[in-house]
Amino acid sequence: MLIQPIDYFLIAWFAIAAASTLYVGIDQYRNNPEPVVMKWGFILVTLYMGPLGLLLYVLADKEPRPGEHEAFTSPLWKQGVGSTIHCVAGDATGIILAAVITATLGLPMWLDLIVEYLAGFAFGLFIFQSLFMKSMMGGTYWENVHKSFLPEFISMNFMMAGMAPVMSFLMMGRDMRAMEPTELLFWGVMSIGVIAGFTLAYPANVWLVARKLKHGLMTQRPPPAERGSREQPAKRQHAHMQMQQADATDRHGRGHDMASRKGKDGHHMETDATTAQVIALGAVSLVALAIGMAAPANWLNLTLSARDVGGVIMPQGMIMDRDTPADAMRDMAATNPRLVSATYDLTKKGDQELPFRVENDVKVFELRPSVIRWQILPNVAVDAYAYNGQIPGPRIHIRQGDKVRINVTNDLPEETTIHWHGMILPNQMDGPAEITQAPIEPGRTYSYEFTATQHGTYFYHPHAKPDRTQALGLYGA
């Protein structure tokens, strides 16, 4: 259900993301000569980053004309894009999978961030780097784990340093639906987080590629004999020479393109980075990671989980800080727009006299609190709690000495009672929840029966969560 303006934007964003991903996937497998791992890297990143992923693919990786992929992808900035794509595709996949699981399990946000980091690092290192790149890097699987550990560690640190604060602040902002994997907003936050992580990880990946600590973009073409018979011999020969020239450039260290060469040695690279440089970059990545993970705790209560807050939407201007507990947030939350049972226009009025029926000399009234939407100005509608669709609630007109029964049927998503303020009543009819009566649970009915012994004007309101529910519209006379 589309209940907030951001939901309409997200529908459009994900539609564009789906179209972008479809285009990248088709073009990669039909036209772009690179290894399968990079094809899937761009597909996944476009799925996560939408049109921005498509833009990166077209500007940095898509072969402009047949036989030109090697030369087109050789600039260092494009190689950095390729390295970051490979990092983000693996790391973000692990992070997103972990986020879904931790939210479902109801783990607190601080633990969620740690699990996401570990899952992203493990997925990136053990699967995307060491397993999927094994045929190009050569060596055994565990040799590749050893060679990939340091660059993957640095890259992952920067990526999570960008993602963690974005996820924390957006998930625990005004609209807590962002913590629920079943909501579009959750996936929108993930998309923004991946974009932030990519942006922060990109400079480090450029340096890692320049120092030959990581692979960038690669070209993988079949030998001329395996190509389609319809391809012109001259074009096949030219393309093959392009690959050979790229390989030669890579061997002598005069370029940054990583045209793939399959063989038992794979892609062997000798770095010229000094130990001091690697330690310095690693230390900076750790500092960035620590700031990104810990800084949000200065403003947000990271001990809360998706299960604690239950997808509530906070009213605009509501102040929350790191000490705000989940119960207080639920008490301060706005109504759930999904639960609106009736909608009223400008002609609707409150405080209308409530009709009654007489049964055995008893005046019987019916009250039904529920969630409504009421247009209060030409361009302003509010969601509220209301008795019988009215704010103030309907006027109950009785006389001194009347025997009265008021049946209250709770159509709210939470418990309620009614307190008859100032009236002299039997204790069990007075309304304080958990004191003189059990609260009326959602869907249940409770009957208040008494004899009016006074005359005057009195008002009625809830005595179960009175501050919250009265502020949302539950009161009458």
C-alpha cells in the first residue's frame, strides 16, 4: 500500500532499476567481452544502484565498438570503477542478505551492523574474490583467499563506513517502516546505502588497482577459431591483436587494463606498493569504519530492533534521541495509514448527538473507536482515532436518574477503555485500565452500565494509553 509520498518515488525508482538491470544483463551477455564474474558484478550493482549503475556501465565498461573494449577500459578511473563494482557486488549482497535476516530475527541495530559487516566481508572475500575470480587469478582457492584478504579488507572497510551511517539514520528516522524487509522503504534505504558505500570505496579502489593490489576491468575474448563463422577474418584478426597488445601492456606494467589470460598462472600481478603505504591506507579504512559504525549512536538508540518499533511512523517534528525507548516511540507514533476504515470530507462534523435505543427501561448507546481519515481543510487530511467517525466524539445526552448501558466495540489496533470524567460510578465502570477493569482488546466489546446520579456537563476519554489516544482524537462529552 502506498501510504507516504516517498512510496511513489520508490515505485518509480525500482521500475527504472529493473529496466536498467535488464538492459545491462542483456547487453553484457550479448555484446560485452568480459569475464562472467564482471558481468554479474555490473548486473548486481545496477540492481542495487538503479540508473547510477547503468551510467557506470555505459561510461566505464560497455564496449563502444567491436574490438575496442581493451582500449576503452584502460584509463585508471575506469579500472577503479571495475574494482569497486567487483567489491560492491559481493559485499553489498552479503550485507543485504544479513540485514534481511537480522531484521527478521529482531536483532538490535548495533548487532545488525556488526553482522552485516562480517557477512559482507565473508561474501566478498570467500565467494566473489577467491571463488569467482579463481580461474583468472590462478593458484588454489586458499592461495586466492590469502592474496585477496588485504585489498578486500580495505575496500570493505570503506564501503561499510559509507553504508552504516546511511542505514542507521534512514532506518531509524521518522518512518520506521525502513527497518522492515517487507516494506519498499527498506529496499530504498539499502539502495542509498550501496550508493554511499560505492562512493566512499571508489578512491581506495583506484589506488589499489594503480598499485596492482586489485584487478580492475578485464576483457575476455574467445580465440579466433571459436568465434562465429560470419565474423570477417580481418575483424577477427584485429580483435585478437587488440587482446595480445593489451596482454603485452599488462605484462610490462605500462597500462592498467587487465585483459584476461587463462592459464595455470592466471592473472599474476606484482605490486609496487610499500608496506608503509598499505598500512597507512588500512589504518585510515579502519578509522573510517569505526566512525561510520559508532557515530550514529550519538543521535540514535541503536539498541532498538525492527521488532521493537514495529514499523511505526513518527509525526513530523517529533524529537527522538539515543535515549528514546521503543515504548515511548510507539506511544508517540502517528496512526497507521493502512488501518484507516473510513474517510470523511469537509462536511463531516463532530459532537453530534448519539442516538440510543431503549431495552427494559435502559438507554443503550453504541460507541465504536476506529481509525479514520478526515479532510479538515481543502488540501489537508489527517489520520486520527475517532468515536463513531467523529472528533470530538458524539454527544451522549442522558438525564439524571437514567439507567444507561454504553457498549464500546474496539476497532482500534490497540487496547482502550473509557473513563467518564467527573461522574460518580461503580468502580468497575470507571475505566482505568488494569486498575478497575481489564482493557478492551482490539475486536472486543465492553459494556459500561450505571445509573446517572448527577446532572451537568462531563467528558469521556480513554484511560488506556490516555495521552496517546486522546491526542489522536478520542474524547467527547
